[in-house]
Amino acid sequence: MLLPNVRGGVGATMKKGDKFEEMRQLPGVVDIARADGILGYSNSVNGVRVPGGDQVGLNFLRVDYSFLPVMGMSLKEGRNFSEDFVSDTTAIVLNETAVRQLGVPEPVIGHQIDWDDATGVTHRVTIVGVIKDFHFRSFREAIQPFGFILEVGNGSTFFLKLEARDLSSTIEGIRKNLARLQSGSSICLPIPG
């Protein structure tokens, strides 16, 4: 389930006791992830390169620790982002196409690439994982380079992984929870109906 454009100062990390963390406790909700866009619809593009190499346009999302597992993305090598690694604030997970187009030498994991930010400043980011290629646009289009960077607390789109059993009750529980969260606050949420 997708809850797009959750606005109104919700920019902090979800923690125990947080309003949105309560949804994780609802029957039928397996996990919740957060990103700053939607795959294939509203993701960013940035210039990256292996130091001294050619620049490649990389589609990317800023995501939290749960995003890749919630979306069912399979790691080919390396690992997902982890709270156990403070250095993951300068880490990146790439798809196979990005690794190929960038010409990242083996071993890929631990290799650094240059990331040009919106202000023109170049940062070194470390590859911690490679995910299997996936279509994030039309199946008729060739798979493009894609990357994920960690920005916990950033993102106005929530992704809920739900159990298949009793789905109508789970969705009704989410709808009621969202209506309660929205009541008397500046938070504006879409309520599935």
C-alpha cells in the first residue's frame, strides 16, 4: 500500500511512540518504509562517476532502512543500509545497470564513487550493496541506472507492506488510524477509501 505526500512537519524519524509508528502495530501491517518519491514516477536524477571516469545520470531515491526489504528488492551482493553502520550516511546501493554503466571495478562493495549534489559540490559515497536490476518505468524501456541513498526521516511517501489475509480489515484499520492522526493537526494525509 502506498501513502503518498504525507505533509505537515512529519520530517522526523519514526520512533517508538511516534504517530506513524503506531500504524506498524496495526493487525496485518508487516512493516512501513519511507522515501522521498515513488519508483518510476517521482525520483531524482543526479550525476555520479567513478573517480576519473565519465559521468552517468543516476535515477535515485532517498530512503530509510526499511525501504529495500519492504519493496522486496533482492540484493545481488553486499548489504542493505543498517543502523549498525554510522558511515551509511555516506553510502549508496546501486542496481546492476548502474555498476555496469559506471564501470565500477571489482570488488564493487566498498568502492567509492563521486556524487555531485545540487549545489555543485562533489561528495564521495561508498557502495555497500548492489541490487538486482528491476524495471522502474515501462517494461518496454531498457533498465536504467538506479541508486538509493540513506536519509532517515526524509520523505513524504510511506510504503506499507501488508499481510494478504483479511486485507479489507487491515485497510479499514489503516484508514481509521490515518483519520485519527489527521484530526486536529496540520498533517494532511490521503485516506484510502
